[in-house]
Amino acid sequence: MIKNIKSKLFLSWVLSYVIIAFFPVMIGSFVYVKSVETIHHEVDKMEYMSLQQLKSILDGKFEELDKTISNIALNHDIKLLMSLQKPFEPKDIIRIINAQKDLSKFKLSNSNIAEIYVYLNNEETIFTSAYKYNSQDIREICKREFFLNYDEFNHLVNKKNYRHFRILKSDAADGTELTKIVLIQSLYLNSLSNPSGTVIISLDANRFIEILKNLESTDRSEIILVNSKNEFFSTGSIKAIPGYMDYGLLKQTNVTFYDMWNDMDTVVTHLPSDTLDIEYVSLIPSKIFLSKVQYIKNIIYVYICICLIAGGIAAFFFAKRNFSPVANLKQMVVNALGKSENQGLNEFKFIENSFKGLLDENQSITANLNMQRAAMRNFFLSRLLKGRIGSGETIEESLNTYEIEFSSEYFLVATFSIEDPERVLFPGNEENEEIINMVYSSIKSVAEGLVNEKHKAYMVETDGLMTLIINSVENMGFDKDSFKTDVCNTLEKAVSFVRNELEIILSVFVSDVHYGLHGIRQAYSETLQVLEYKVIIGEEAALIRYDSINKDIADDLYSSYNLDKERLFVN
């Protein structure tokens, strides 16, 4: 086996089969890549549309808040209150009450508003739809309602052109985190150099959570709002946003990208608001929406493994099956011609060169003489089969001339017949002398070689048939039945070997044992009778012995005549 694996021909066949088996792997890989690309595209599109819907809804609500702020800025009472240059008088208190009524209407008209705060810079006063807070209360209000200290609040309300969406957080006494969502807008009266007041709209956080959760694609996803100060609001319990969600970085990245979140591969989709300085961000673990992709991936992996394993095994065994007859034929050539196997050639080339060398050698003078001698020898043996022999002295001289040696006086004849001669000897309906010689030579080599291990055997080609004259090596204490059985077993091995290794189906017809050279003619006649019996009766056995059929074939035919045998005879 190791010797076969090192063969160039064997390796080339294995490689050819592996290349063929690799095509399904390439096709499966192409299908997988295209499937993943399609699913990714569809999922990205779905997430983009979902986030676009969220953006449309929230931007619409923020536009409503802008209208509310515009109405507050245009409110007559609030404008008068921002224009005061002296402390409040009783009539100013009435204006505050009227303004509070208007704030109540604005609050009721928008369910997303938790409270509206109006800060007056000239009086350092804050009033809502229900309460009024003077300068002494502002510190407490800032800390309680906005989670800001007084300095931070004072900086915001005095900042020019300040308009911001703030997400403010603070820790409660019980350890939970409180979140305030506020929209802060500066108000101007006559001069744009300094704000005259500030509107602070506190939004209902629970309402926002409800809106975001309704628009989440799965229960494992999360939607986050990030403002320009990297303050964030989410539907989950996220404590800190990852670095790639920095507001400035989001402005520079693609709408959809992939990164890590909670130690998981995550698809990040983000869109900027058209109304405020915030980014809408959607986070979805890849394994959620790529579960189908993973399913396809697993199928493709199994498919590729099966193709590679099965293809490799099949390639090896197919190559081995096809290579074995060639290797055996090569070995037969090596054994027959005595050539060295280590010539750096593949088996086909080796066999080709071997037969070419044999033919070249046969073209020489020595080869011509040998061919003539073989022909004469075959002619002599053919005459011996047909009983055309001369005197004893002439026979002895011929036997010595042709190097034929018979060890005893007991002979047995076996005639070979190729079952499908047109396919074997005349491929393509054309006579090929080289193929005919090769087939006959191979059969002769196998048959003579196996029989000669125990007996003497000589192959004869006569009347289109191959006949083997077999002589027992034992003369004293000869056992006829043992000799015949041993020869038949050897011939069955030869037929089986030729069938398996050379793919040539042979039938062999064995005579009875006869005494003396004159008995060879009778033995050959018996093999022809067995051949005739096979043709007429249609016997399917590969080896037929003369003594296995009825002694009188003619009587048997007449005694067992029927319509089926008549049809066989006609055919």
C-alpha cells in the first residue's frame, strides 16, 4: 500500500478525484457567502427602517415641544414679566397666575410633558403651572428637579443662545438611579446679547421608555439616545456607554457598523435627529438576528466536512481500485520481463515502455528467430493435439529441439475460450494485433505460470483457441483423480485472476487424463466436445470437466430433448 501511495500515477488519480470533489465545496461556500450577504443586507435594512421610524416619531414629538416653547416665548404675560425692571408688584403676581394657567394648558395638550419651568433672569424667579419659587428656593429646586447645583444652573440660564436636550441623572437614597429628561431653551425679549429668561420642559421618562420599548425589534435589543454631551438615556439598565458611542465619533461612522457590547458581537445602527443635537442608537446582539445565518453556516460546515471526508475517502478508494489492475499488470510485466521498477515512470508509461522495448527486441534478428521458433513450436504442439505425429525418434528430436520436456506418460488437455472476444480482442470493431498478442500472452503467462508450479504445462494456439497441454510430473504412484483435481483447482485460480485483474472472462474445458503422447489427441477432442456441449446446452460454469457431463452427449441430448433445449440449439 505504501508503495502504491508513492506512485506518481496513483497520486495523480487521487489528486484528480479530490479536485472533482472540491467543486461541491466551492459551490457550497459560494452559496453560504451570498446567503450571509443577503441576510446581512436585509437585517441592516430592517434595523435602519425601524430606527428611522423611531426618529420620525421622536422628532415629531420634539417639534411639538418646539411649538410649545414658541408659544411660551410669545405669551404676552411672560414677555411682560421678563421686561420688568423692578420687584414684583401685585399686578405682576396676577400676570404670573395668568401665565401659569397658560402653562397648564400647554402641559395638558402634550402628554409627554411632565412639567414646564419658566425662569426669569431679572427676578431670579422660577414658576411652573402650579408653583412659584423665588431666589431663595432656586438652589433646592435645581438640586431636586434638575439634578444640578446652583452654579451649573446659573451658567445654563445665562448662556447665550442656549438650546439643549439634557439627560440628567442622580442616585436616589435607596441606591437606584434617577433620570431627568429636560429640554432647555433660552428666551429673548429685545436684545439677543443676553437671554431674558429660560424655558425648561421636563419630560416624562416613563413615557419615553414606553415609546422606545414599543419600537425595539427584540427583547434583547436596546435603544439609546445620546446627546452632544454624551449624556444618554436607554431602555435598559446600561450604566455607561462604550467608547464607539461617543457623540462625536458617531457623526463620523457609517449608519450601521459592528462592535462589541456586553462581551457580544453587536450590530450598531444610529441616526441623527433633525431637530435636536442627539443621536438615536440601536444595539442588537449579532447572534439574535444572525441565528439563521448561524444555522446556514452550520449546515455549510457539515456539508463541507462531509464533502471533504467522503470525497477524500472516495478519491483514495477509486484511485486504488483503478490502480490495482495497472499495478498488478506492471508487476506481471516486471516479473515477465525482469525489468527494474524504479525507473521514475508512472505505471502506464512503464508498461508502455516495457512492451515497446519488447516489441523493439522482437524486431531484432534474435527476436525474429525466437518468434519463428515459437511459431514452429506452437505448430508442433498443434500437430500433437491433432494426432499428426511421426515415428518415436522424430517426436523425441522435435521435443528436444523445441525444449519441450514431459516428465511422465500422463497427460491432460485444457482449452480456453474468451467469452466476449469482440470487446477484448477487437475494441472499436478493429483488429489490433498488439492487443490480441498482449491478451494471449497474458493468459498464457498466467495459466502456464500457475500450472507449472506443480506440473509441466505448454500453451498452444490452434484453431482460434488457446489450449494447454498439461503433463504430470509424477510417473510412479500416479493418482489420476488427484492429478485432475489439482489441475482444475489451479485453472480456476487462473480464470479468477484473469477475470479480476485483467477483466477478461474466460471459460476453460478440461479433458480426462490419458496415457502417452497418442492420448493427447483424444484429450483435445474431449475438450472440443465440452466446448460444443457448452454452446448447445448453455452451461454457465467457468470450468467444465469432460467427466462432469454425460459420457454420451448425443444420447443425453436425445433422451432429455425439450423445447427449451431446441431453442438453445437453434440460437
